[in-house]
Amino acid sequence: MKKKHLLFSITALLGLGFASHTASAQDYKKLHQNALLVDTHNDVLISVMEGLDISQDLSGKTHSDLARFKKGGVDAQFFSVWSDETGTFKYANQQIDSLQAIARRHPDKMMLANSTADIQRAVKGGKMAALIGVEGGHMIESDLQKLEKLYNRGTRYLTLTWNNSTPWATSAMDETSGKLKESEKGLSDLGRQIVRRMNELGMMVDVSHVGEKTFWDVMEVTKKPVLVSHSSVYSINPVFRNLKDEQIRAIAKNGGVVQLNFFSGFLDSTFVSRVNAFQAAHQQEADSLKAQGYQNEGIMDYLATTYPADVQNLRPPLSLLLDHLDYIVKLVGVDYVGLGSDFDGISSAPQQLDGVQDYPLVTKELLARGYGEKDIKKILGGNFMRVFKANEVK
């Protein structure tokens, strides 16, 4: 199953290695390595399920592999257990099996983690903490026992919906489609039970992807801080997956955290129109390739290889990601924002961010914008750790 925003294939847009990352100073590298970096959303398990081995160099194929996690200073990574609306509880468990197998094969590089204490132990041992987040409430199959089984296997957050709704919660995509009556939106009684049970278990409630009505229902029910594992700011780019100001304020009041998504289409309000213009400009070539038997992904790979500068320029600047971060900081303060890249679930990230190895550049930009060491450490991982700790059952 291929995920999510495939306007171009990953290899086409992100595997060509155009950006040059020449370091002009060492201070940001030292700060980055000393800070705890937690990324709350990475979809490389999709590629693992399709046969790729993240112990190998996957540059040009994925955003992530074990060596590049290390190079990027990623201390704790939530691996997304994802499927489209056809996914099942069984498939979720198969993905967890695959992550556990990777950890067993590479005990010197990564350690499965279920708690803040585990993350700290992994880092102390020089390993990356590998955690599980299930993206899509449909995979619990409306069964509280299956929710508990996923928790017992190490799942520490559940994204209540993906783009599809469940029988007990409506998604942002469905709520904005115009197809639902107002009375059909939000959490059902079962949905409220699920949120309460997640609080009891110590599983973070992830409100990325959920509709506004579902969001506000969650905020009424939850007794713990919520997680937004991979979303961005609606006021900068008004797309259905981004958070409005009143939602961001509510998350801050709740003590939660917004982990910013790196997808170009969520950051840049002009991205889709520019992609459409590029496609239109090359429609004749695309039609010719299609007539020769090329599939859509092959066509996009060809166009990206033929017009690399044009494709590179479709990606927004790294500064735009920082604009989203600044916006949240100015709105509610520095304690409520972090990073949830969505690497390997997205087809385009900002320029210079070609994969997990480029994370130090985020720290470099934070320093350039005047953020101090204490606040940078909060953004990179401290804010998330606070939320995770608050959700743990004592």
C-alpha cells in the first residue's frame, strides 16, 4: 500500500540529491548532537513491508535508513504503523512484527522503547529508541480489546483516524467533504470510550487527521495532554489537515504538543498549484510516455530526471517550515511545538531536507532565528517528552 501525498514519487522528487549542505559553523552541530531529538512520525515501515532493508543505504529510495538516522542525530523515532482504509488489526501487527525484527537484528543501533525512561536508556546506550504509533483507528476494528492488545505490543499513540473515518470518529477529510451531516460528525459513544481507555492505558491520543468536530469532542473527553503527531498551521496554509488557531490554543491549554509535518503541500499554500502548472506544461510528454506503456510513477520519475531544476524549485524553502514553528510559538509559546516529519509518508519536503540525515539543519535555522539552547531543546524533543510523561500510567 502506497501512502499519502504521491504527487510525485519519492525517488523522483527527493532522491536526486541536489542540495549542498556546507556547514559554516560547528556550534549548531554540537547543540544538535547534545539535544534529545524526537520525531513523532516516520512511515519507512511502508517500505520495509515492501521489501526494503533499512540497515542498507537507501538514499534515493527512502528518506530514512539506520545510518542516516544516526547521521541526523535522531534519538527517538516513532515508526508509524499505517494502512489505508482497507488495513486490519492483523496488518498492524505484521508491521509491529517487522519493526521488532529489525530491532532484534540490530541491537547495537536501535532499541524498542515503551516509555520516557526507555528513551533515556536507549540514548545513554548510544542507540536510537524505536517507538510505535498506529496511524488509523480503523485498525483496532472498533474493538477495545484490540486497542489494549496494540498497547501491550508497544503502541504508545493512536491516530484516531487517517483520511478515512471510523464508525466512531470522523476524519478531517470526510468532515470537509460536504458529504456528512453535522449530526454525523465527531466522536460516537464508542469513540469517547476509546479516548477514555487510551487515557487509562497511557496511550497518547493523536488528533492529527481528525475532523474539527472530532477534535473538539476529544478535548472535552480527554484527561491527558493530546498529541498532534504530524500536522501544520492552517493560518499559513488553509488545507484540511492543518490546525486552526483556536485548535492550537486549545492544545496549549490542554498541555499537549503540535509536532510539525514537513510535507510541502501542508507548508506551502502555492505548492499544489505549482505542481499542477508543471504537470500541465509537460502534459504532451506525459501522454506520449503513457502511450508507450509507462505508468504514472514512471512518468513522474522521467520528468523529474529530465527537468531536475524545475522539480527542485517546486519544493518550498526550509524557512517556511520555520515560519510554521514561529507562528505557533508566537501564538501560544515555545512549550507546545515539536517535529513530526512524516518522512517516507510524503513525496516532497522543503529544500535541504532530503531525509532524516538533514535534521541538523533545522537546529541551524532555529539558532539563526534567535532561539536559545533551552528553547531549541524543548522544540527538538523536550516538549514531546513532557507530553509522553504526562500520559504514562504511574
